Amino acid sequence: MKIKKMLLSSLLVLTIIFPTSVANASSINTDTINTDTIITKNNIAQVLQYLKLPSDSIIENTNSDYDSMTVGELQDLITTVSNQTDAIPKENCSISKKNNIFYSSLMAASKGSKSLSTSFDVDSYSIDLSVTGNYSGSKWTGVGGISVDVDSSQFIITYKIASKDLTGTYTSSRIKISGDVYVDAYVGVGEVGLVKIGSAQKNSITAYFYAADYL
């Protein structure tokens, strides 16, 4: 009988507490938010809900001084980024190649590794790819150390690598890197920090590094 009373009490507590917590999660009042509202730390929760952005969309401001922004201005930037479709970026082929002056039979007999890089141009940013190629003489013998970074000349929007799924393969004459790079978009908002306004734009890239060009 005592165990039944304890179980009944626990169920009663859950019945009382659970609806309350759900109500709190959805009770953020957005009635005072409109397109002319200046975004601050005090109203950012309401703004996120008003714009239907996830509550974890903020990278808090620690040492940067961003310009203040209205809800309408942020909304316009969200629209701009949402119009960017998944892309197959164009490769920028201005990459460092071998210097033929120093290529000799001695180098042909050598072993080692080379740092290889190239970049891919997207509308608003570029993706920088770097990889390590192992070689023996004038042939590739391995590939590794694949990394990517994102660079942008945009003043307002900041782009960051969200994730990547890249594969490196090689033959004696060619290294191939291919796969997808996903990029998030952020904008700096006043005292708040960086607000994510675009998630995981997919960029499909393929790069080739030929032994004849580097060894």
C-alpha cells in the first residue's frame, strides 16, 4: 500500500510539472517585436522566435563590436542567404606547381611529401582546399591531411565550415579529392554576437593534382 501511494504521488507530480515546463518553452511573447525593432541581448530570444530561427543560433559576442541591426534588416539577410542554392563551385587554378629549373634526375629519385592546395569560388565566398601528397621520384604514393577553410570578402555575412565529407584517392600519376563541403552563414548583430542565418549550404567539389605538374 505504501509503494502504491508513493507511485501515485510521483505520477501526480509529473502531471502537474510537465505541462508547466512545456508552457514555459512556448510562452515567449513576440507581440512587441516588429521589423523596426532593434535587436539586443534582452530581446534576442523573442527575435529568434519571431523569425522562426533555432534557439541555439547564437555565437555570443566576446570581443567584436558589430553594428546594431533591426529585425527587418536581419530578415532581409536571411532571405538573401536562403536564395543561395547548393553549388558546384568553380575551381581557381592559380596553384603552385613545380619549378622546372630545379627538376633533375636527383629529384626524380627522391621521396617525400608535398603540400598541395587550390581554391573553389562560390558566389559569396571561396573554399580553400589543402592536402598532403606523398611521392617517390615522379610518382604519387599516397594522400592525406585533407583540410578545408572558407574565405569571404563579405563585410556583413560571415561564413564558417559546418562539416565536410571529402575523400582522397590516388594513382601514380594523379591525386583526386572529391566530396561535399557544408557552409553555415552568420551575421554580426550589435551586442548580441553572431546569429546563424543560413545552415549547411552544400558545395560539391572535385580537385586533381597531377604528378606531371608537381614532381
